[in-house]
Amino acid sequence: MGRLFGTDGVRGVANADLTAELALGLSVAAAHVLAEAGSFEGHRPVAVVGRDPRASGEFLEAAVVAGLASAGVDVLLVGVLPTPAVAFLTAELGADLGVMLSASHNAMPDNGVKFLARGGHKLDDDLEERIEAVYEEHRTGAPWDRPTGGGVGRVRTYDQGFEQYVAHLVGVLPNRLDGLKVVLDEAHGAASLVSPEAFTRAGAEIVTIGAEPDGLNINDGCGSTHLGKLQAAVLEHGADLGIAHDGDADRCLAVDHTGEEVDGDQIMAVLTLALRERGALRDDTVVATVMSNLGFKLAMERAGVSVIQTAVGDRYVLEEMKEHGYALGGEQSGHVIISDHATTGDGTLTGLLLAARVAQTGRTLKDLAGVMERLPQVLVNVPDVDRSRVGSSAELAAAVAEAERELGATGRVLLRPSGTEPLVRVMVEAADIDQARSVAGRLADVVKSALG
């Protein structure tokens, strides 16, 4: 069996790759592994379970709940809420684990299962591998140790989660948003109610788009992967800024008042300087990934801030932050982690803090984001290839070496297999956009021929 867990849980086409049987079995395995790891500390275990609005989340939620309860875990159903809300509630309620059903930014046919450990933290590789091993052992014949009678888990709806999470978001803001007009694109996803409520309570005048989920329209031409509608709405309504989330609202991208995109690197640059000004940027250090634009690193160096880079994936950013106690980290894609207030990327919190900085300084987002200059960066996704051979193909290695020689010190090349899809991402950064496009195109062709 190939590895089930990708960079962000187990994900695939719902009812094809990700079946009810798989969701149930993984949930039982997770309960057993986390119990053995000592998370339950001798008491009856409790799990918080939430989901995004995808239609498939309804049957997958039922499967996860059945698996957990059959393993003796009490379940608190919090309904449709963002991934960071489930993480927050897992910690806030002292639950032993959390489960989120979402495929994040993926199209509607996909779904996913994300497990969270006690405290609302993502599982490390070792725990995921143990869950997979236990699942596979029992899938191939070894019987589960099943409780009976009063030992089975109980299931109840927990309605207070929405209010607790919104109150938390508003409560951590350094200042109110009065006087700002903000357009919110909720991607017809998990933050469709949470985000507008939080921004309104914080004092902003809001215009909301993409906030009518019907189970089928999540991420469909809207949200952080499709900024066109948000850009148009910001200009139409004369807004100060726009905020876009993905399906489970663990990421945030922005649009300034001129309709220009403000990406995750720029958002981190703005928040880094805001935190340092308040004395909250520990060790004057921010954590980013190897995908961050070189312009971000140069801007932080000018500001006297150290940048530590990790592998791509917010889990690796989180691991670095947890190990050294850093306050801020994130990805160009908009996963931004503020460790004093969240255990994972939180798109609503990020958007609120970005808007708070605009309100507090009286400067436009365009002006604030201008602290860094984005160097031309081209990203090409090459689908339907064997992503596992990226590091072993001699043909591909030779092509990369040649590209690096051509770019010299003015650019860089990065090839990254997707953690959730059968594709390879080709990233080329150069001082000249035409050169970056040319090199990226050539490398994409080699990826297709070498790995196809």
C-alpha cells in the first residue's frame, strides 16, 4: 500500500479514493494510536469533529463518527467550521483529538481527512505512519479490540463552537477595524458565516461574495485560487482591501484598493513588521518555505529580520516554529501561522490582523505591502506524472543543472512534487520575467518527458 497521508492529511476523490470505509478505518486506527501515545491519560477520550460544506462531507462525517465512537471515543460534532476553528476548539475544550473533513482548495469532488492531536496540533510524520500501519494491519485481517456496552463512544452536537471561535478571533485583535470597507470572498466554504461575523464585530463595513455554499460550489471560480471576482468587487465597491479564503479557510490572500493581489509573502512581510513593532516577534525571526519569493527574504534582511526557510508545507513551518518558539511563519500560498493565537494556519485571523494593520497605520495595503518587491516568479504545474521520481531522474537533474547555470546568481529553480495530487510543480525565479517563463517552460517539458 502506498502512503495514504500527504502533506495535509488523507485526500482524494470522495467515494472513489476516499471512501466511507477508509474514513471509518482510519478513524479507528487514529483512536488506537493516539491512545497508545498517551494522549488520553487514562480518561474517556473526546474528539472534536468538523467539516467544510462539501456534499461528500456529510457521509464522510458519519463514517468518521462511527469509527471514533466504535473505538470508545466520545464525539463533539461542531458542524461546518474552518480547519483552524476545529484546531482551536480541540485545544479550548481539552479534547484528545480533532478531525476535520476538507480538501481545502481542491475542487468539490475531492475531500480529505485531517487529524489533530491534543492541543489542536497537526500530527507529525511518525504518528501518521503509525496510524497507517495500524489501519493496514486490521484491513488485512487482524481484528479490532472493540468496546461494548457502556464502553462505546457517545455522540452529541456542540453548538457553542461558532460563538467561541468568533469571540476568540475578535478578542486577539490589537485594534478595531472601524472606518474600513472590506470585501470578503469566502470560496463558498467553511468560513462563509464565521468570517463575515468576525469582521463585522471588529467594526469593518463588509461586502461578502462567495458565501452561499450549497455543497457543490466550494472553490468554484472563487476564493483564494480564483481572485478575479474579488478584484472586481474591490474596485466596484471602492473597498480598502479584499480578503480571500480557500475552502477550509486555513489560508488567506488579499487584494489592495487598486485591485492588485497581495500574496502570502507580502502579507507575512506586513505582519512581521507589525509584530516587531509591538515587541511580539520573538528573536526577530520569521519562518518561511523554500517557495517564498526572494524579494521577501531581501526585504526582511533590510529590516533586520532573520528568515528561516523550511520544506514546502505549513506543517514543516509549524514544526520549526514550535521547536524554537517563533511567533510568525507561513507560505506564499497564504497559510500564515501566528503562534500566539493559533496552532495552524488561520485565514480569518490573518485577514483580520492585516486589516487591523491598515486601520492602525492609516496607510493603504498597497503602501504597506510595498515593503517588499516581488521578483518575477513563474510556477508551472505539470500533471499526470510520476511525482515520486523527481529526485532520481538523471535527465531531470541535468536539465535543472543547465537551468541553474543559465540563471546564475540572479535566480533559482525549485522542483517540488505535490503532496496531494499527481503533479510536479516547477518554480523558476529570475530578474527578468521572460527568462523565467522560458526556463520554466523548458523544464516543464523535461518533467513531462522524463516522468510521464
